[in-house]
Amino acid sequence: MMTSRAAEIWACHVILLLFLTLRGEALRISGMEVPRVVVSGSSVQLVCNYEYNREREDPLYSVKWYRNVNQFYEYIPKRVPQVRVYPLPNLNVDERGSTQATVLLKGVTRASSGTFRCEVMGDKPLFETDDKAKNMTVVDIPTWGPELTGVIHKGMGGVGGMGGGGRGEQATREEITQGSRVRPGDVMSVRCLLGHSDPQAVVTWLVNSRPPPPPHTHLRVLTNSDEENGQRIQISELEAVVTEAWFVRGALSLTCHARVSTVYHSNATVTLLHADHPKPAGFGCYFSRCCSCCDVAAVVVVVVVVVVVMNEGHKRGSLFTPVY
Ligand SMILES: *[C@@H]1O[C@H](CO)[C@@H](O)[C@H](O)[C@H]1NC(C)=O
Ligand SMILES: *[C@@H]1O[C@H](CO)[C@@H](O)[C@H](O)[C@H]1NC(C)=O
């Protein structure tokens, strides 16, 4: 009983294998690796692994690579030379670094992006084929930044918080630096600057590592052709009235976080101190004090985002050290 059942299974396998071979399903792509997003300037290895039925002779005729509809690479084992590269704009194939299963691209640019397709073809008589495609997007990331710069408008009145000084004072403007002293009611006008990127960066503002109350920031990028050195820059501007609720133990940290796709993110932070707090970043905030902080529910924040295009060198004074 067992033996006849085993024989049945064996026969079934043989028939299936024969069927697959005759149907031409013996050659197939077993794995393809194309990075989804890469940074421009980098080298990229594209991988196309294939497998075939070892019982057949000369299973492989060719491996071909295409970007969109254009072929740029070919490997034919029985030809001399085995590798041939077809030049495409913005695609630099390193022939020596490429094999039957891999293609090495050097110095990719934004324009190298596209749908990359690998096609394997078996030899005669069936010339069976299999192919797979994946998209690769090359992004330009900022070469500098983010950097924070800005001013504090003091004694503007506004929403005087618990510490609430400033109303009677004369309005002054003060450059923001690390450790600048501010008090509730002051108006902060801060800019986050970073180099050009494509696609544009998504900039998020954080107060004490949390998003500030809405409305959220919004970033637009314009190109600049008028400026002398033609540098393009991205700017997100946050304008907000400082409130008591923003302080933790007499200090508040303001962070600008910039992200481009999945391959770049960086932030810059500045810490400001409460002008009326006796021990900045110390032990001042005990329970009762914290509670009064919580009561300040009516937080008025105006977030304005302006994107300006300006000369990079021109704007790089008075900056905080970015944290990478
Ligand atoms: C590649 O991207 C294009 C356009 O965004 C899309 O239509 C296509 O389905 C994608 N192809 C693959 C293989 O992901
Ligand atoms: C800022 O960047 C540093 C280093 O990458 C990271 O550890 C930190 O969490 C970031 N902070 C914020 C608020 O995103």
C-alpha cells in the first residue's frame, strides 16, 4: 500500500517537472533588488538573481536591463564580449563592476530615476522569458543645514503669561542665541534654513520635542535665478508668542526638524531660558508651579511659513549649530 502510494507521488512529481520544463517555466527571476530611494551621487548595485532547471543544457541565453523602455545592459554568456552597455542619458554603468546578476551604477543623479526592469531569457528552443520591475527614485538632499536664526521681539504685550512682565517696557528686538532669555508675551520670529533639495524638505517645528499647537507649518520652495550665485535655499519661518506653558524648569527648546523622503533627516535646536526664572534648567519646577503651567490652556500661536529664495552665503550669519 505504502509503496504504491510513494510511487504515485513520485510519478506525479516527474510529470509535473516534465510539464513545467515543456511549458518553459524552468527559468525564472528568483530575486530582484533595486533600492526604492537613493541619494544622488551614490553608487547603486542592481541585482537580478535567477534560477533554472539544472536538467536542461544552456538554460540561459541573456540577461537584459531596461530603464523605463530603454535597454542599457546586456549579458549574453555565449557571446564575446559577454557584457554590452547601451549608453542612456544620466545613467553611468560601471561595466567592470557588473556581472550576469548585478549591474553597478555610479554617481546616480535625480534624472537617473525610473522604472528598472530585468529580463532573463532562456536559450533555444523555447526562449522562455521572465521579467521583474521596480522603481528607483534618486533624491537631492540638502548639503547644509538646518540652521536656526531669528529674533525676539520683547515687550510687545501679547498674551502675557504667568510670568507676564514686559507690558510696560519699550519694545526691543534681540537676536536669538543659545541661552537667550525670553518671557511669556515675547514674540519669537525664527527661521530654519537649509540647502536646496529635490523633492523639497518637510520641515517640522518642535517645542520641547513636541509639535507646537496648530496651525502647522507649511513649506514652499521657490527657485532663484536672480541671485548672483544662484544658490537655492529652503526656509521655514515660525512666528509665535511665547507662553508660560512652553517652559519646563525654566527652559524651552525649539527644534527644527527637516526630512527629505526616507533618506535624509536632520534637526537644529536652540534652548531659550525664562527671563524670570531664578534657576534655569534647575530644580525650580515643583508640583504647584507645574500645575499653574498647565492652567495656561489658551495658547496663542501664530505659525507662519514663508519660503524665500535667497543667496545662501548672504544668510548664513548668526546660526546655531545643527544637530546631525
Ligand atoms: C513605478 O512608478 C510608476 C509611476 O509612479 C507607477 O505607475 C508604477 O506602477 C510603478 N511601478 C512599479 C513596478 O512599482
Ligand atoms: C535631533 O537629532 C538627533 C540626532 O539625529 C536625534 O537624536 C534627536 O532625537 C532629534 N531630535 C528631534 C526633536 O527630532
